[in-house]
Amino acid sequence: MKHVINVLVENEFGVLSRIASLFSGRGFNIESLTVAETEDSSVSSMTIVTEGADHIIEQITKQLNKLINVIKVVELSEAVQMAREMVLLKFSINGGPKRVELLSLIEIYQGRVLELGPRSLIVEMTGERAKIEAALEVLGPFGIKEMSRTGLVALARECGK
């Protein structure tokens, strides 16, 4: 089962390494990891996506809480999270009907064209992981030349769901 863990940490050298070591030391893969400063530049927020049994994730959460520099650890259930991913895609294009069809599909998936040149197209898409996966499946046959994808970013909803 997939788990999303949000960890607030002091924004200091070595914190990311200690947290990644905690996971690898227990044989767990981090599927997605996103780290950035919060509204307070001395604090960073880490969104970690991993897979494992509930009792193992509970142990990892307890271990995270024991680490120096960790301020708060919250496992976000699907019911109370607002989560998004972003992907940047580059396509080789040479005009014609293929280009028109590609632009039409990008619009359907609420993508945003960042750059449209004579031979290439760069697109930004954001949304829930399932939407990004579906868009990649549909757009893949158009020949994605390059792709850069963020990890999941998530916040707890205040009102629940």
C-alpha cells in the first residue's frame, strides 16, 4: 500500500541524507521525494511517497520523529490530502495534422504550452498523479523527446473530505 508522509525539518545540511538513510537502512524504496523551503526559510517540507505495510510505516514514522532536526511527521491519508504533481514535456514537431492533434490533446488534459517553436513544443501539466499518468499514456505516441517530472507535493486539508 502506498503511503504519503509529510515531514517538516530544520533547513540544515545533512537532514535529507539522514532521512533517506533511515528508509534505505530498512530496505524501503522512496518512490517520490519532494523537498523545498516552507514559508519560513529555516524550515523545509519533505513529501515522501513509499510503499509498505501499515505497521512498518508506523515504525518508520516513529523513527523519523526521533531524528534531530525533525519538527513534525504526518502521514497523509488519501481522504485528507490535497496532492499534485507537475511534468514538463518536450515534443519534436514539424507542423501538420499531428501538431494540431497534439495541441488539442494538451488542451483536453489542461496542459499549458510554455514554448512553441518551429521544431519543438514544451508543455507543463499539473494535477493528480492519475491524471498525469493518463496524459502520459495518451501523449506518449506523439514521441516525448524529453520529460522532467516532480515528485508528489501534498498538504493536509483543513476540512477533511
